[in-house]
Amino acid sequence: MARKKIALIGGGQIGGVLAQLIGARQLGDVVLFDIVEDLPQGKTLDIAEAAAVDNFDVSVTGTNNYKDIAGSDLVIITAGLPRKPGMSRDDLLSTNAKIMKNVAENVREFAPNAIVIIISNPLDAMVTLFKKVSGFPANRVMGQAGVLDSSRFATFIAWELGVSVKDVNAMVLGGHGDTMVPLIRYANVNGIPVMEMLERKYKDKTKAKEVMTAMVERTKMAGGEVVKLLKTGSAFYSPASSATAMAESILLDEKRLLPTCALLNGEFGVNGYYAGVPAVLGANGVERVVELSLDAEEQSLFDNSVNAVKKLVEDMARLGF
Ligand code: TXD
């Protein structure tokens, strides 16, 4: 079987870690593209020179020419500006929409059969724009946000309960903005509801609720917390890991059920918009969206989050995209 080919569009912070992770895991040959001259060549030379130590022999190369992404099975897009302290993701809309339109035109031309994972912010709008410009079918266009947001939620739960994060299952749905929806009722540690563990720990239902609310709020603001500390950009290790998990599920046809920014076609009561929902990822990309029952409060939080996505898409249309 021929090796898979993975193109990474954007050779900045996340793109660099992605090239390293995907190379080291030998998921396929990696081509890192950026408009900045020499940057992707330099990063990939550095990564390729670690191959002898890390024992991988896929090729990891850099380019400023879209022709080199031809024949890619998977394209992961991080092109665009990251946030600076005090900025919301939505503040990036006009700059990154311009970049995404250009990227989508080139991916459509040079890698027309690829499955595409978008990471650039504001995520839900960028995925919507890529889908519109590329004309690719919905199963081949998705965004990464939920795997990261869920991983952040799971981390805070593990720290709070003093258990390994490996045993925590937690999921965040909705848009990748401040209205995202961490699902409290479904969060568990190897099947044991997190709320029950908190109630036993504190022997007090009100206190348990307060602790959970604090974790939910920290999850929603977790991106901003990192931006504030880094000062010059946003999180990059964890977004790259999260997209790599999605890439692996697609390239190895694992059919993992991962929170994914996918196009909704009536699921969860939403039609024609992208939002974070559980989806099965395999060789055909988003193979299906998995519905689950939400109670009245969860549904209203989800609707609120989807409304934020709708507003963002309207703002983008007003800007001419
Ligand atoms: O979970 C998530 N979805 C995210 C998303 C979590 C954290 C950050 N997320 C967003 O990813 C962030 O807000 C940004 O919009 C993207 C990329 O973040 P990164 O930290 O990697 O930004 P960098 O280091 O600035 O890299 C962006 C690169 C940089 O090298 C530019 O030269 C390049 O994008 N760039 C372009 N590449 C190709 N084509 C065009 N037109 C272009 N313009 C800039």
C-alpha cells in the first residue's frame, strides 16, 4: 500500500508541531506549506534531522509552492493569525477569512480529492467558508475544536478528582467560542458519573455543583488562559495533538467517535450550519454524526452556541465572504 500524503497548510506554531507529530507517528509523508519563504523548509529540515533519533522514515518536507500538495489524502489547515491577549477568536474574522478563501481555492485546485481538517479561527466560520469556496462534499470538510476543548475539560476533572486523565471521558459540543457546551451529565471516570464523584468528595451537592461550574467556566475560557500567559500567540501543542488524533482516525480508518465541527443536516435540530457534535471519523472523513439526547437546559445551551455560530457566519457574509 502506498504511503498516505498529508499536506499541512500553515507552517507556524501549530503547523510545526503537527509536522513533527504526524512524522514521528509515521501516518504518511508530510508536506508543510507556508507563504513565508524558507520557514516551512527550515522547520521540516529540523524535523527530518530528528528522524534518525526518533526512528521514522516518512518524508517531511517544506514548500512555498501549492503544486507540492498534489495528490494529498489529507489536508490540515492552520493558516491565519492567532489571538493576542485581550482578543476574542471572532476578532480574527476578516483577516483570516481572506486567508482561508485563498487557501480553499488552492486546495480545490491542487488537492481536489483530499479530506480536510480546519484549525484556523474563528473555527466554525472558517470551516463554513472553506466548504463554500471548495465545493467539497460535507464528509470531506470538518473542523478541529471539540477534541481540544474536551481534552481541556477532562484535564480539569482529572486534577480535581485526583485520577488519571486516561480514565476521564468528557465531551464539549457546540461552537468553538465562549458559548461552547461542556456536557456535565455525560462526563464520567470509567463510567462513574463525575457529578457523583464530586458529591461523594464534598458530601455536599451545592458545593459539588459549584466545583463543576468552575471547571466548566475554566474550560470555556481555557484558550484565553493560555493566550494570556504566552502573550505572543495561542495554544499550539494541544491543538496539534487534537488534530493528529482526528487525522489518525481518518488515515487508519479507526472510526473513532470524536467531537468534530461537522455540517449539520437536521441533527440536534440544526440545518445547514457547522457546529461541534459527536461524529465517527474514518476513511471517508465524517462518516456520520451521532445524536444523543440533550435535556432542556443542555439543548438551550447548544442552541445558544449555534446562534453564536450563525451570527459569525452572517458577519462573514456582510464582509463579502
Ligand atoms: O483548536 C483550535 N481550532 C485552535 C485554533 C486552537 C488554537 C489556535 N487556533 C488557531 O489556529 C489560531 O487562532 C490561528 O488562527 C490558527 C493557527 O495558529 P498558530 O498558533 O499556528 O499561528 P501562527 O504561528 O501565526 O501560524 C500561522 C501561519 C503562519 O506561519 C503564517 O505565515 C501562515 O499561517 N499564513 C499562511 N499560510 C498559507 N497561506 C496564507 N495565505 C497564509 N497567511 C498566513
